[in-house]
Amino acid sequence: MNMFKLSDEHQAIFELARDFANKEVWPKARELDETARFPSELFAKAHQLGLLNAFVPESVGGLGLGVFAHSLIGEALSLGSAGFCTAALANELAAVPVILGGNEAIYKEFLAPMVDEPHMAAYCVTEPGAGSDVASLKTTAKKAGDKFILNGSKMWITNAGHAKWFFVLAKTDPAAGHKGMTGFVVPANSPGIIMGKKEDNMGQRCSDTRGLTFENVEVPARYMLGKEGDGFRLAMGAFDRTRPVVASGAVGLAERAMLCAIDYAKQRTTFGKPIAEHQAVAFMIAEMARDIEASRLLVWKAANEIDAGQRNTFTASIAKLLAADSCMRITTDAVQIFGGYGYNREYPVEMLMRDAKIFQIYEGTSQIQRLIIARHLLEQ
Ligand SMILES: Cc1cc2nc3c(=O)[nH]c(=O)nc-3n(C[C@H](O)[C@H](O)[C@H](O)COP(=O)(O)OP(=O)(O)OC[C@H]3O[C@@H](n4cnc5c(N)ncnc54)[C@H](O)[C@@H]3O)c2cc1C
């Protein structure tokens, strides 16, 4: 494909998602931030438009869209609300290990219904004592005949309160480190799952984040993904596909902040002229555009590589790192351009700045991305 020009199909997907985000999501963004409400009506509409759960394989009736298409959807939805985008794309994060490790029977049972209904799903890896250091997680899955018995706690799980099913990473052989981990699909209504309260987060507040506990939860062995010991590979392998998409959400949010900053800089006057005509302000806007363009190109490169069947761990980490760090700086500069008004809830940029922070934390912190990138370079 031409990396610098979208195909007609990709252009159509992007425009559809962007129009929806601009017309239906962005006007609600402040209300969603204030109420921290999970916008079921917007998920239903996104689903109707083919923008939610578009990853479901064609073999079970889905659209089977790849990572590149999802990165276009991510950028567009985040122009409307980064929290809405995160929740929508968390379904993809949960589904990728299922697509990678599941069989047709699992696809039919868990993925196919996502085509007909705006079902949500959640990726349950992080624990109270294990975030960046995934190998130290404590949740166990003990084999008992044709079942596994799950025990443990997960933390910070996006979509947990609305999910129909979970991807859960647990230790089947606690002595074997990351090689002793196994992934499972777990129906959300399984007895023994105790749901925590919705977390009161700094930003992306309409996204539902919770802890949950498994107390002797019985999981049929047929819901195991791949074989015993495959879990770490599946859970981490998912990031090659989802990091470019998460990075695209940071690009969309940064773009929204830049648009707000441009509008404001043209109409706010100081010293007899619009602040846009003060070089210090204009240069901040120029640097926003520079970093948005660079991040987007890296997202496209990482997405294109994985869709082409190439290893993209390095590029996916660079894309996520640059997009997340740029988004944080761009939204902070947008607040700066608004001056005192930027610090006030009457204007949107303080919300965008709060929404930006999580991009440097979830799906591998910016420090972890640097570790991955450095390791790749130093081990060659
Ligand atoms: C809103 C939200 C949504 C989330 N959604 C999900 C989800 O759906 N599913 C899921 O499984 N998880 C989810 N997470 C968890 C998220 O992925 C973790 O919070 C993240 O990976 C960091 O882990 P931690 O919070 O335990 O921080 P820690 O790992 O304790 O890190 C703390 C700090 O130390 C730094 N650090 C740690 N190790 C190193 C190192 N080796 N070198 C340098 N610096 C290091 C980190 O970069 C960070 O700055 C979510 C978190 C939030 C807040």
C-alpha cells in the first residue's frame, strides 16, 4: 500500500468515524466527563455504523478489519472523546488474544455475538501488585478435571462493568514464571466473579475502569486459549496489534487540542492583535502539527507492518511512545494558549489535558516503551 495516501476504503472508514465523532460524540464530551457516564447510546450507534467490534473475523460473520483500519477509527473516535475511544477499543484489546489463540468454536461463542450486538469485552491482566511487571501476577488457574478454577484479583480493567466476557491471564504453573501463564475466555456472568466499584479517574471518565476478584470461578477447559503456558505470549503479542491503535487515540486527542488552540488563538487578542500573531503562540501551534503528523505516520507504519505479517514490536512501541508523550505536551500547550481560561472547566482544554495522561500509562507506560525500544537496539 501507499503509506502516504489512504485507499478509498480506508478514506471512507475514516470519514465515517470522524463525522460520527464530530457530530455525535464531541458535543457530549463535557457531559461525559462531568457525569462519568458510560455512553451506551453512543456505543450502540458506533456499532450500527460498523465502527465497534469491526475486528471480528469474517469466518464468523464479522468485518475482519485489520490494525490499519482500526488506527483510523481510533484517531477519529478520539477526536470526539478519548474516553469513549478507549472503551470502544478495549474490546479489540480483549479480542486479539482470543483471535490469536482461540478456535472456531470459541470465535462462534464469544466473537460472533459481538457482530449482532454492541457487546463489550475486557482484557484482564493487571493486578494490584503487577502492572508493568506482568510476570509477577498472582492469579491462579488450577486444573480440576475438565475445568480450571480461577482465584485472584485484577485491577484497572477497562469495560469490566459492561463486559460480556473477559480475557483473563492466570498462572497455571506458578513455578514456571512467564512460561507458566495461560489465557482464558471467561463469561462475565460466571459465579464467583466479584465486581469492584467504578474507579473515579482523573480523565477519560466515561470509560468504565474497575477491579474484579475471582473466587473459585470454574472455567471449562475448552475456554483455554492455545495450550497451557501460551498465555504470556498471547497477552503480550496482542500489544503489537493494539499499541498502534492506542497511539492513534492519542493522535486524535492531540488533534482536537490543536483545533481548540487554533480557534482560540485566532479570536483572543492581546496587545492589539490576535495571540496567533505572537510568534511564541504560533510556534506552539506549529510544533503541535509537527508532532501530530510524525505520530500519525509512525502509527500508520506500525499498523501497516503488522497487517503485512511483519514483526512490528519496535515500531509499535516507538509509535505509542511518541504519540503518548506528544499528546501530553500538546494538550498541556493547548491549556497554555488558553491562558487562565485554559485552567477552567468552562473551556475544553483542561479536560483534554486530563484525558491525555493515561496514554503514557496504559498498554505499557512510556518508560516500558523506552525499555522495549532500547532492548531491541542493544540486543541486535
Ligand atoms: C484508566 C486505566 C485503564 C486501564 N485498563 C487496563 C485494562 O483494560 N486491562 C489491564 O490489564 N490493565 C489496564 N490498566 C493497567 C495499566 O496497563 C497499568 O496501570 C500499567 O501497565 C502500569 O502498571 P502499574 O500501574 O502497576 O504501575 P507500575 O508497574 O507499578 O509502575 C509504576 C511506575 O514505575 C515505572 N516502572 C515500572 N517498572 C519499570 C522499569 N522496569 N523501568 C523503568 N520504569 C519502570 C512505570 O513506568 C511507572 O512510571 C489500566 C490502567 C488505567 C489507569
